[in-house]
Amino acid sequence: MPPVLRGTERRRDAERIDLYTHLSLYLLVLLEPILLIIWLVSAPPTGEGRSPAWTLTALGVLQSVACADLLRAGLARQAAAGSAQRLRVAFAAASSLAAMLVPLALYPRPPLHSANAAELMAGGALTFLAGPLVMAWPLRAALALLIGIAAFGALVAGALGTPGGILAGAGMVGLITGVAFCCAHWFSGWTLGVVRELRRTREVRARLAVAEERLRFARDLHDVLGRNLTVIALKSELAVALSRQGRPGQAEAQMAEVQRIAQDSQDEVRAVVRGYRTADLLTEIDGARSVLRAAGVDCRVEGRAALGDERQSALAWAVREGTTNVLRHSEARWCAITLSVEDGETVVLTIENDGVDRGSGPKEGGGLVGLTERLAALDGCVRAGPTSGGRFTLCVRLPLEPSPTAETMPS
């Protein structure tokens, strides 16, 4: 399956998980009015011909609405310290306290329900508050508030004459089911957080991939065109000078070389756009020596090393960048390119030239930055700067990877 389709499927899976989790949490909150309606249908009327079950149902519905609003705020990750959030918590806590106290206060006057019903209603009121409160508030604050509501409700119900056995039963129901609801909501909230974080991570990874590809393209385009444009400019100047000196044949040859380099540059740019271009070390060294000698720079090349394709390509880019810097940023008379191996583990490429001012510092152009990034991917490093005697040295160090191919530097 293509990466785009895989990404679409992953996004759809994340959206489905998010939707199913939301639905399951809201169903847990709506379970309270459903249970109360079932009890309302089955509860017998009192001796006066009327039942206060409607009052209990209205309180249950009110609490469910408050808890659903609190749950929505928790799922939306609203600020826990905001005033609107505190109002939601206060409203949900007050409605839950009322839904817990009324069944306890009505028992056993009038005898509208059994002791088990009173325990379940009072404990359930605290249970259905626990989940949304844990989702919307920090865990410690939510648990402290639940304990406070339970303790205050027990004191008020005891003062109203509710038997201790009913209070203990309601407390057990609230503790057991409340812990279960807290765990269910907390785990669901954690799952939603993981899913959302994964979604954000995928988006960030996609943006980073685009940015990395842009940097790669800019770096390769600079490496490809930098030296070629410099060579075209030098050969064009040489052709003009030869034409003025009355040597049209040599000027024509230089312009033919300019045309060839321009055509090669077009092919290389197309390859960079496709992302398939690789540089050959020996080809780059031959090209560097030819270009430097055409510019009047005596170029000496020596050394050899066994290199893999990836490291050979990286060093080829280093030769290209070093040659470009010699042509652009110095008035060199000689240049030395040396390839050596240290301790059988590290290959060292050194490009040294003269013609550098004593007060000049290392150039901070995009070429050296791109070369550093390219070699860093292979655990290599780049050091560039002026040395004594008006010289400039570019030194590239790269861990050596065994390869059956031995690259011999032409002398």
C-alpha cells in the first residue's frame, strides 16, 4: 500500500478510536437516567397514591446533564484552572450531592423503596460523578472533592435520621463502583491522549520530512550548480580574453566546453529533482584537477582508499565543494588534494591551497553547511579554515567502511 494511503488509513483508525471512546464515556454517564427510568416504571406508588420517584428521576437527569457537560469539557482538554471549569465542577458536585441525599433522606419516610434501592441510588450518584470529574480535573483534586462530597453527604444524611446500615451500604456501593468508573474514565482519557499525541507526532513527522526534503534539494542544487557555474564563468572570461588576443579557434573551443558543462548541469539538475543523483569520487577528482589547471592553479592529487558507494559519494561532494571554494574565495597558485587512511578506521580527505589573506576567516556559506550535514549522516566531520602561510585547508574525516573497491587517486 502506498505511504499516502497508509497515512490515510492510520488517520481513520485514530478517528474511529476517538469516536468510540467518546461514545462509550457518554453512554456511561447516560446510564444513570436509564436506570432511574427503569426503576420509575417498576416502583409501586405509595399509600397516598403518588410516588416521589419523579423527583428522584428529575434529580438523576439533572446530574446526568451536569456530568455530561463536565465530561465534554474534560474530553476537550479545557483549562482545569479556568473559571468556567470551576463552575461546571460546582454544578456537577451540587447536583450529585442532591441526588445522593434525597434517597437517603426519604428512607424510610415514606416507604417508597427498599433499603437496597436507597443504597444503590445514593452510591450511584457519587459513582456517576467520579468519572467525568477525573476527566476534567487533576486526579488528586478530583479524589479529594469526591471524598469531601461523600463525607458531607453522610453527615447530613445521619443528621436527618438515616440509619447507619444504609449509610454504610451506600458508602460501599459508591466506593466499589466509583473506583471502577474512575479507572475506566482515567484509562479512556489516557488512551485518547495517546491517540491524539500519535496523531500530532505523525503530522510533525510529515512536516519534518517535507522540510528535510527541501533542505536536501537546496543542498544538492547548491553542490551541483556551484562549481559548474563558476567553471562556466571562468571559461567564458577565458574565451573573451582569447578572442581579444586574436585566437578565435581557442576561444571557440572554450565556448564549446561551456556549452558542454551547461548541458551536463541541466542533466544533473534533473537528477537532483528526481532524488537519484550520486557523485563519483574519481570523476570529481578528474574534473577538479582539470578545472583548477584551466584556471592556472597547479593541482596535485595523491592517495588511495577502499570505499563503499555511500562514502565515495560523500567524499566526491567534498571534492566538489572544496574545488568551488578554491575558485571563488582565493587567488591560489597551487592546490593539493590528499586521500589517506588513519589507523585503518578513518578515511581523511584534505584539500589545501594557497592564495588566502592572512586576516580572512572560514567562509560560512551554504556549501560547507550542506557538506557538514551530508557527512554527519555518516558520522563524519568537516573542519575548514585558514592556516599558516596564507593557506586554507578543508579536512574531511569519515569512518571507513570495508569495501572490495579500492579508489586510487590519480597523480
